[in-house]
Amino acid sequence: MDQVKIGSFLKELRKGKNLTQENLAELLNVSNRTISRWETGSNMPDIGMLIEIADFYDISIPEIIEGERKSEIMNQEARDTAIKMAEYSQNEVKVGKQEVISYLMSVFGIFIIVSALAIFPNDSSWGSIYSIIGSIILTIGFYLIIKSVLVKRSLRILSVVGCVVLLSGVFTISDYLAVTQFNQVPRFSYEKSYSSVNPDEIVHKTLFFTAVQKNPGTEYERVEIAKLGVSR
């Protein structure tokens, strides 16, 4: 492919319509510098732009590539092929962008969860709030990733449910360890109330266990599991 020849041909076509480089750049929605590069042969139009140029000058794409007129009737087959190639190229770019976005969302969701668990103390509701927000972002990113891999909708739904269950398990385990190993209240409790038996105890209810905070705010404070799966 002789780029210089193609550039000269494009220049002849432009002059044949009595257009300046500035006029053509405005019509094709490109910069003056781009037109100049095409006409000097230092750069070539992409597939999508070739279609626009062929339409604009009413010539065939093979004629542009060869740098000379071969016929007055555009080769429809070559045009259709170029259009399909352009659509395919645009679709690849779109899919690539979606994959990048999905991975970024997943990573960002994990970052929010880890940051929330590390920064906020267990007795702060902000830790659980940000963790849930991070989980939602992570789940959406995960869904976008598997969407291009799993064709069946049922499998995608099962995968998302599995992701949610896994996150719930991670939060439950982190709460259980916080209570049993670090003497801390559970972060993801859905209810906190004073014990009906002992007013010096605060009951923290989670989905899978109940923790009791004894002597809160004193040097004798301790947190214990009351009874697995049973509310106190």
C-alpha cells in the first residue's frame, strides 16, 4: 500500500470539490492536522473514517486504498465488508471498556470493604454501612464480569447469589472472631438492646448469633457469645 499515493489521491478529491483542508476537517469532524497527515501519507484514516470518505466522495474503498479511480460505481460488497469490520471493531472497544469498568468496580468494592473494616471501630455503624456499599459495588462488578462469560441467565443469578452468600459469610466470621478473639462487639448486628435480665448488659443480635456486652464502658467490660442461633 502506497500511503503517499493515497494521500495525493485524497488531496485531488478534496480539491475536486473546491474544499480547503479546514472545510473538509469541519465536514468530517476531524482536525486540520488530521487532514494534512492523510494527504501527505504520514497517517491513514481508520476503517470507520474510510467509509465516511468513500460516501463523501462517492467512490469505492478499494479505489481509496489503491490511490486511483477504477470505476464510478462503488463496490457494494467491499463497502458492506468495511462497515461490518468497523462495527466489529467498535463492538470490541465497547466490550473492552465494559470489562475494564467491571474489574475496576470489583477492585473498588473490595477496597471500600477492607477500608471500612480497618478504619472504623466495631461499635461504629459507619463500618457496616460502608462495608455494605462496598459489597453492592463488588457484586455489580462481579456480575458484569461473569455476564460475558456465562450465557445462561440462571447461572449468572446463581453466581451472584453465591457472591452475596460468600460476603455474608465473611462478615459473619469477622464478627464472630471479633467477639471471641478480640473482645469486641459485632459490627453487623441488626439490633442492639439492654438485657432484660441484667441492666448492665447490652445484647447485640446478628443473623447467626447473639453477643452480650457485659459491663460496657468499664475496665471489666467483656463481650461473649450468648447462644448460637438463639436470641437472648
